Amino acid sequence: MPLDKQIESARKEIATDGYDMSVGEILNLYRDDELIIHPEYQRLFRWDPSRKTRFIESLLLGIPLPPIFVFQTKKGVWELIDGLQRLSTIFEFVGVLKQPPGATTNVAPAQLQGTNFLPDLSEKAWESTGAIEGIGKDAQLYIKRARIRVEILKKESDPLAKYELFQRLNTGGAQLTEQEVRNCIALMINPQFYRWLASLSQFPAFKETTAQTDVALKKQAGVELVLRFLAFRNVPYQPGLDVHEYLDKALVDMAGDTNFPMTVEKLVFERTFGLMQAALDGNAFRRWDGAQFTGKFLMSLFEVLATGISKNIDAIEGLRTQPAVEFISTKAKAPWNNAAFRDNSGAGVRGTTRLAKLLPMGPRFFKP
């Protein structure tokens, strides 16, 4: 299809509208549950007090603001796509920010810091309470009457349009990791599937074998590894496809599949990592130098071992010639004797090349 026809076709798949709204109107929509922020998104609200203050200062000074993006559901409710940091800052300051499920305390109204233009903002709050001084009615009106452009992705749009839009607009002033973006997309498609992914990432044997740091866990590395495991098992990798594009597509395919076998896949996941923990503990995905395991977690090993063992799990557990734990402990060292694995597992190898070359190896290495 010629480029102009492709453009015309793609534009028809996205129906949009938009208009300016006052902050007061947006506050009312949020209070009335007509503007929804997924609770899990709220955990990504990470502006520090200084940044929050500068944003409130912008409202008070009348500085033009970037638009927010919402998706209009079939019921007419708006679902936030982009603008989390800005809207959450407003809602927190005013004292209406809703707490995510499972939290034990309410979100306390924020206090501001002083700025170069408005030094008297220091320690001010929305309302005066006890020793805390409020910003006053005049300043409240400035904020309520400040206007923000709302861009609306209509329900008539292609179902994948809001996911694509979210990926392109997720900056919001605090860069999300690739997996944090996918988490949000999973929530849009199938909240149950996302929570299932997150629960698998907490499986003790999985956490032990992957030996993730606190920083990695905070950036959702565990959930990404679970997604990789499931994707490699259920969504064939197309050689040449960018790794993150592949994971994005795999997530949409699996989360959108009402018949995806979550119960079966959970059992395979737990059996796979249970065996790896028993056989290798925290050494499962570390380099074997011929005498001992060394170094840190290697993604190339994860792709080969986790995929290979899972696809042979029934045969491995049914071994009669040797215990399954002994089999895995021995076979986990085999990749390092394979020239193709060594050549394609180094730091300088592109992800597209690595996946195309290594994924087929796993099932062969671990076939009893």
C-alpha cells in the first residue's frame, strides 16, 4: 500500500477530540469518579516536593501547561493516559488524591516550598489547619481557574490506539522504565492479567534464582522477567524485531487473550523455578568458568535456561536415569561449552541477534 494510503488508513483508526478545561472542572470530574487514574498508576507518582511546588507555582503564575491525554470509555468516563504527575500533584495539594488499594493511611495534603518568584509559598498548604497556613482564597481561585488542554481519545478509536498513545506520551516529567509502561498497558487491557504477572514475580524460588537487587525490583525488573518467560513460551519471536517491541506485542497478545491458560502457565513457572532453585540456587543465571559460577545475572542465560527447562519440564521431572536436580545442575553448565552460545551471549551482541540465535538452543540443551 502506498505511503499516502497508509497514512490515511492509520488516521481513520484514531478518533480524537479536545478542549480547554479549568483545574476546578478537572477536580470535580476526579471527585465524581468521572476521571479515573488506575490505582497502580498512582504508585508511579514520583515527583519530589521541589518539582511539585514548581508546578503549583506555574498554575499560580498563569504559565501555559502541556496537555493531558485521556481515553473515553464506552460509559463516557475518562481514563487518564498521560498527565499523572501533573494531575496527582494538584489532587494531592488540594487534599483529594485517592489512596491505592492496600494502603494503610490516607494521602496527606502536601505542603509547598518557597520559590524564587513566590518565596512565601514555603510551608503553605491548600487549607489552613492548626499551625499550617493555607494559600488563601485568592490563590485557590487562581489555581481552580487555571486551564489545561484535555486531549480525548474517543472510544471509536482502534482498540490498540490508547496503548500506542500511552507508550509515546508516558514521560510526564518522570521517565518510566519500559516495563512500567507495559504494566500500565496491561492494566488498561486486563487488570487481572497484570496482577497475575506481579504475583508470579513474588514467587520465592523465582526471586532466589534471579537474585534481583532492590533497585531492579523497584524498576519492575522482576515483572519483566516473568513477561519474558511467558512470551518466549507462548509468542514466537520474529527475527529482527526489536526486543522491547516484541515484549510489547507479546503482552498485548497474552493479556488480550481471554483463553490464555494462566493456571497451566503458573504451574509450569513454579515447577521450573522450583527445580532451578533446588539445583542452582542463586547461581542459575551466572557464568560458569569451568570451576565455579561467577559474575552477575546474565539475560542470555535466563533466555536459554528458563525457556529450555520449562519446555522440557515434564520429561525432566519424569527422569529415571538421574534425579531432575542433578540433571539441571549438570546441563546448566553446557551452554558455556557451546561456541554459538558464547559468541551470542556477550555484552556487545544486539538483543535481536541474541534472541534469534539463543532462544532455539534452550529446548535442545535441556531435552533429556
